[in-house]
Amino acid sequence: MHGGAMSTTDTVVTDAMNVTGAAAAITLTEDDLDPFVTHASTRRWLTGPGLPCDSGLFSFTQLRGEGLRTVAGSTGDPAEGLSAELRDQLVIGGLLGPAGLETESVLLDGATGEVSTTYFFHDRPDLMDRRPLAPSLPTLVRFAAATDELAGLRGQFSAYADRWGTKAVAEASRQLLAVFEEGTDGEPAPLWRMAALIRPLALVAGPGTASGLALDLPLRLLDQEFGRRGVVRFEEFDFPATLTHEPTRRFLRETGLPEDGFLFQLDTDLPLRTLAEYHDEDCGDGCADPGAFPAGRLPAHADRLVRLGHLVEDNSLVVDGATGAILNWSEPESVLYPLNTDISTLAFTLWLLHREHAIDEESGHALTSETYDQLAMTMIQVLSSVDPTGATSDADWHYWTELFQDEAGGVL
């Protein structure tokens, strides 16, 4: 393993680096690469254009302080357990997950230039394996740049800045998939195919202007996804007096919510009740112990929290009647957690989940077969781009984030 200090530099990006959309790059010297990288074009890339500093998908900043290191060196070079295929792979960065935390490590094959990912299991190196990511560093940088451009609606995706709806989603998906298929013989790694199918779903709804909510959903979006009979709309007499937030009332009247959102079951015992009324009246089948919940454990403003339905594991979905905020009431913990910004982003979340299930069915369950963790990460990032509640609240727990990551429960 290379023992000397690495002399990385931040350089002004040359024309060759414009594909990243970044203003600076992490580059290495020829000495930094010896003896690890023998692949000629990879050496030229690392000493020339380099790797982006500000990719939304990857972090390569550890190269500055640690330099190139092998997987064997990073795991303490175990005498047994680590496969020969992994031993000499070079750790160059990490795949970013929720809240910008690194999940999988990004590996470079110094002899071929191929890029892959792995999870480090320091106590069980025999469980480590590689997942393909890109055939080369230039391809990796190009794919990451395209994904960032879609997220920022700039560059090759700038035309979508004022376009929203299912047509925009379909066109952006095809455009991104075409980028990923170029240079991979039409077979991009699962992470990229997943990105092309899932990330454009954020384009279905535009910023709220007419609705007075966070999002303006396309007319009949929920009807098209769940079927007209699967969407429940409310009448004025269904609303408790404490539901005074007019944009929420209007959304429930005109757009409605799906009766069965898979992880959410709408209350159809009309009219809607406040959380206080719900518990006073016995709280139905959703309670851990119906009729025995102490009123003193309810939130102080339970009379203005309107229960819309139940989530799994004794959680109620409620809307603050005064502000329109969507909250998760955990009965076992007697705690209110932020769930969604408002009723529009709740509807988007339920639509996103249903759409992902449909896409997975259409692909023969290719999304969830071997890359569930990457799918969960992609779904969380899409939801966060539309509704940052899970990433910006002070709560250390967020229902959708936890449920998306529950591979054992098979939520996605």
C-alpha cells in the first residue's frame, strides 16, 4: 500500500471536465497513481480532468487526505476471508445516501479502469462482494453529471424547468436512460437504470401556486394511478370545525386521497374525527389496546389534529387543522413526528410508492431483486427533493424514511 502523502490538488476545470458541471476537480499526480493504477486512459483521467468535488451522488473527498488505498489495506489485510477479486481493488470514494452520508464504497480496478461498489464488513470480509457501477471513470462522471443535471433541471435537462406532469416524467426518463445506455452496450448498471426510472418521477408535480400548497398536482393524477373508485373525496360536512386550513379542505374536496395507499389506510368512517374524538370513541381497530388509551397522553392540541387514517404499527396519520402540516402520531410512544409538509406532498408520496410498485412489476421485479438498498436510497432522495420533511426536521425518526429502508418488510 502506498505509504507517502498524496499531493492532490484542486484545479480549475478544463473543457474535458465540463461534463460534470463542476467548478473544480480532485486530481492526482503520476506518483500518486504508482503502483496502483496501470490502466493508461484511467491514469490520464485522474491526472487530467479528475473527479468531481460536488457530485450529488458520490463523494471522492477522502482521496485528498488518504490517497489511493486497496480494499485489503482498508480492511487490515485479513489473512483469509477477503476474495482475491476484491483484495487489490482501489477505494476512491463513497456512494451518498440520505442526509449525504456515505453508504457503499466506490472501487476502481487499477488494471482495467472498471468501477464498482461494495459494502465494507470489517468483521466478515468473506461477505463482501462487488456490484458493477460503470465501465470507466469518464462514464461514471458523465452519468453522475446527467443525474445531477436532472435534479437541478439544468444542462441537458434545463428544458424541464417549467414542465410538469406525466408526459414530462416519461420524456425525462427516456432521455436519462439514453444517456446511461450510451457507452454501456445498452445495459447500464442497476443503479443507473433505477435512476432513469425513478428519479424523473419528481417532475410529476410543480411548485404550488394555484393550490396554496407545496405542490400543484396534475388534475386526476390520483384517479389515473389508483382508479377513480379508489380515490375518496370529502364533503364539507365531513370536516371537523377545527379543520380551518382552507387549502387542505379544498384538496380533500376536489382531489381527495387514495382509500388504500398500501402503507396508509384512509378513514372512511365519515365524518372525519379529531385525534381526541378518535380516542374518546374507542380509536377502532388501529389501537394497541382499544378503549384503554389514557387521554393525558394525547398531544395538548389533539382537538385540532384531524385523523385521516392509519399507518402500520399503531401509527395514525393526522393533519394539523390550523396549519395543514401532516404528522405521524405514534400511539406506543405517545409522540408526534413530522411526516409530510402538507396534504399535497402526502398525496405525492402515496403516488410515488404506487408508481414504484407498478414500475417494478413491469420490469419483472428487476428493481427489488438484488439492489433493494439502492432503490430505497433513490426513493428517499426523490421524496426529499419534493418534500424535505424527513431531512430537515429535528426529529431523529421519519416514518417514510424508515419504511422505505425496511427490506425485510418488503415495503418497496
